[in-house]
Amino acid sequence: MSESEWDEMVLVGIIARTHGIRGEVILKSETDFPEERFKVGGTLYARIGAGPTEALQVTSVRFQQGRPILGLAGISSIDEAERLATAVVKVPASEQGPLPDGTYYHHQLIGCEVLTKAGEEIGRVASVGGNGSGSWLVVRGRRAEVLIPLATEICDIDVRAKRIVVTPPAGLLEVNGEWRG
């Protein structure tokens, strides 16, 4: 798999550690839909650092304290599973299902240009923090990182144009320090 193909994929988790002696792994889920994403027969793609990408077929799934515990084809011992610890787990973006209006996948927001309603450039979305209604945009500006609540009252999002126009309440941008370049 090429670097650009890997970069186009969507993060769904990170392998935290092994579980038991039969080769299962505990995943730190990075998806809002773990029950849909992690299914028996599904294929996940894993990579540690800049190493090679490995396709992993899911053979079993169960949840413990909200975290997925996965069995993977070809991984049947704790020693085999240990080599996967810290692996980043992704799926092709094409496997993402549609979302309700007004909701977005994080990968759709990352890289979006962020401007004020007056047209002043704030920066680009570097990441999305939180989940659900408690989410915020981490916007990397020329001078500083700016945190903006991901709320419909503040953000007008156009993922096709990769642009987010914000109408922040008074003082929101200033609380982030000197962000203007």
C-alpha cells in the first residue's frame, strides 16, 4: 500500500495492548460507531510508525467496558499479538456510511480552511477534539492554535469546498491568545 493510499484512509482505532493468551487485542476506538465498524469478517489495516501496512481480518469481536476486543486471523498467541501493540488502525474512506445532516466525519473537517464571517483567515483544521455535542475544532493558525466549539450556532461548514466560516461569540478567539498573523 502506498503512503498516499494510507493517508487517504480513515483512523478507526489504535491497538492498545494484548488481551489474554489467545492473541486477542484491545483497541482504543476512534470511531463513533464501534459496533458497526468492528464486525466479524471485516478487514482493518494496521501500521506501526512508518512500517508496512498489514491487512487484518476480524475473526471475533466483543466489548468490555466499551472497548472492542478483537480476534484477528493469523494471530493466535500473546506473542503474535504483542507485535501489534501501538499499531494505528484504519479503513478505506469509501467504507464510511452516510451521516445525518449536520454531522461530519473528522476526516471531512481536517484540512478545512477556517475563516471568520468577516473573511479573516484563522487557519486550517488540524484535528477534532471531543466527541458528539462536546466536540471542538483544533485550528492551526499562523501564530497559534485556536480551539473553536463545533456548534451549528458558531460554524457554517461546507465540506465540499473544505471551508468553515465561524461566527464566534465575543472573546472566543481572543481567549486563544494572539492568533492573528
